Amino acid sequence: MGSQARVGIVGASGYGGIQLVRLLTEHPNVDLVFLGGEGSAGKAMSEIYPHLHHRGMGDIELVNLEEIAQRAEIVFLALPNGLAVKMAPELVEKGCKVLDLSADYRFSDLSTYTQWYRTTHPRPEVAEQAVYGLPELYRDRISSAQLIGCPGCYPTASLLALAPLLKQGLIQPESAIIDAKSGTSGGGRQGKLNLLHAEAEGTLGAYGVARHRHTPEIEQICSRLAGNEIMVQFTPHLVPMTRGILSTVYATLRDPGLVTEDLLTIFNVFYRHAPWVQILPSGVYPQTKWAWGTNLCYIGIEVDQRTGRVVVMSAIDNLMKGQAGQAVQCLNLMMGWPEDLGLPKLSFYP
Ligand SMILES: NC(=O)C1=CN([C@@H]2O[C@H](COP(=O)(O)OP(=O)(O)OC[C@H]3O[C@@H](n4cnc5c(N)ncnc54)[C@H](OP(=O)(O)O)[C@@H]3O)[C@@H](O)[C@H]2O)C=CC1
Ligand SMILES: CC(=O)N[C@@H](CCC(=O)OP(=O)(O)O)C(=O)O
């Protein structure tokens, strides 16, 4: 139909790609016109994902940026880090709107990106126009952007917990500790050893302790919110479940007289225009399963007056609000569509 936006996905065979295929196939304003990949090129989507057999999705094609830009006005890049830096500039210059799911366009300080990802931007002037794709903080800038650097899954869950605390100056910033757990799909559809069932099942452990690449991404946004340089302690953990991230944030309150109800009021006001952030009532703490398959972020809060700390728990689906759902949320804003269009609003519990 003429009124529909023509959309391409590069990296369609990955976990982010298949979420985007599912969401955009059913998005009322979108026509999927290109599915791209490398190793999967030439294969039908239904060969890679047999559950799609009855949908006749078409074949995955090798990446040809000229061809993509001719067919698609919007391109999602769902690729490993270090590839979008090469692809996005040409697509942007050809007039496409580009939403990158990797870390390549999340950093305003490109030297930080290079330091952590060992990749330099060939076209820094293009990177400078990128907008960090967290709508609850940057809705207006996203709406007028051509290039979006979509946040990582851990940063999304963690920043939604931290933002009100830092923006309102409620905590001692240096006291912030982020203790986060992720399901195995966070590692992508690559068959990494630590993600094999025999390795991941029946156990729980931390990784990237004191050196995970999401730390600088989280600190970048925290520093913007606080108005000065912030460091946080971030520790990720791998949990034997497919989907989900629970990020539990601990921080010392500046005002020890604040109670849980005060923080709930502040968070409800802060997110009053955010359809995807749900602040839970006092004493109710989020489960990742509540968010599965939706773009929702459930937030629970508790003030421990004994220690003077606030504890904020933030639960998302890492492949949805943490990745593809949030990218579609950004697309809706970029196109002037309702922010919740085409996005599942309730999980099929349990
Ligand atoms: N998994 C998660 O929870 C989250 C992931 N992210 C980020 O999103 C991005 C995608 O992640 P995810 O979907 O998990 O990754 P996957 O490993 O599941 O998929 C990677 C995709 O990239 C494609 N690809 C790899 N190399 C090339 C190439 N040279 N040219 C074209 N296509 C290529 C693969 O296709 P083929 O097989 O055809 O080569 C595959 O479709 C990553 O940057 C990741 O860090 C962000 C938030 C959350
Ligand atoms: C469980 C697991 O392996 N999770 C991934 C996070 C995926 C992600 O968000 O990575 P980007 O920031 O590169 O987009 C990790 O910790 O590396």
C-alpha cells in the first residue's frame, strides 16, 4: 500500500532481526522490503526459522547498500558491533533513516567508543548526528533524528531505574551500584560456548566484572543526567532463562528522611508520559516474565531507612524493550506515529 513506510532489516537472521521481522510484519504502517545478511544470504527466512513457514517471508539477501537505499526509506541494522560504522554513513547520505541496534552510534565521545570497542569511526561527522534511542529521556531528539544509536539491553533497564534519581539529585551519584541479570538470548544467536544449555542451565554467575562495555555507556547517560562526570559499579550476571533482564540498582539517598512512597510519587511523575514504563505499587517487585514479548519496563522501588539506601528494580525483555521493541518505539517517534503502535502491550503470562 502506498501509505506504508518501506523498511529494510540488515541482520534479519539474528535474535534482534527475527524480533524486528515479527514486529514489523504486523506493524500497520510498515512494508518490509529488504532482509539482509551474510552467512544466511540466499536462504529463506523460513529455512532459518521454520515457524515462519506459513508466512512466506522471502529470502535473505547479501548486503548491497545502493540496493537497500533504493528499496527502503528506513533501515534497521541488527548486526554485531563494528559493522554499522561502515554501513550507516552511506545509508544516511542516501536519505535513509537508520536505526542501529549495535553499540556503534551510542557514544557522543567517539574516543570512548574506540577505547572499548577497538573500532574507529570512518565518518565521525555522521556519528555526531546520532541520537541515543532511549525515548523516555530523548523523545524530542529522536523524533527529529535520521540516525539512532539504540541502547544496549543492560543500559536500558539500568538507566530507566537511575534516571529519576540522578535527574532530581536524589542520590549520592558515586554510591550507585547496578546488579543486573540477563537471559542467554542477550548473547545473540551465535552458539557461544557459555550460552550452550549444558553450560548455562542450572547455574548462575557474574561476568565482565569491573570491565563490561556497558559501563561507559551507562556512565555517559548518567553523567548527562547528573550534570557532572559519574562513575557507577555495574556487574552483569548470566541467568539460565531465554529472555529477560532484571537490573537492581542500589544508591545512598541524599535525604535520609525520604520514604518509599516519596520515591514512588517521584517516579510516577517522572514517567507520567512514558507508556512503556510501569511503576509498581509499594511492596510489589518486578519479575522479568511479566515483560516477556512486550516493550514494557516494570519498575519496583523500596527505601531501606536502616541503611539510607534506595533500591530500584527494573525488569524488561532484553530482546524487546532492551533491543527490537525499543527500536520500533523510536521508529514510531521518528515517523510521527503513536509511540505504542505495533508493539505488544501485555505478555502471555506465564
Ligand atoms: N541480544 C540482545 O539482547 C541485544 C543485542 N544487542 C545488539 O544488537 C546487535 C544484534 O544482536 P543479536 O541480534 O543478538 O545478534 P545475533 O548474533 O543474533 O545476529 C547477528 C546478525 O548479524 C548478521 N551479520 C553478521 N555479520 C554480518 C555481515 N558482515 N553482514 C551482514 N550481516 C551480518 C547475522 O547474519 P548472518 O548469519 O547472515 O551472517 C545475524 O543476522 C548486536 O550489536 C548486539 O550487541 C542490543 C541489545 C540487546
Ligand atoms: C547475556 C549477554 O551476553 N549479554 C550481552 C549484552 C548484549 C548487548 O546488549 O550488547 P550491545 O551493547 O553490544 O548491544 C553481553 O553482556 O555482552
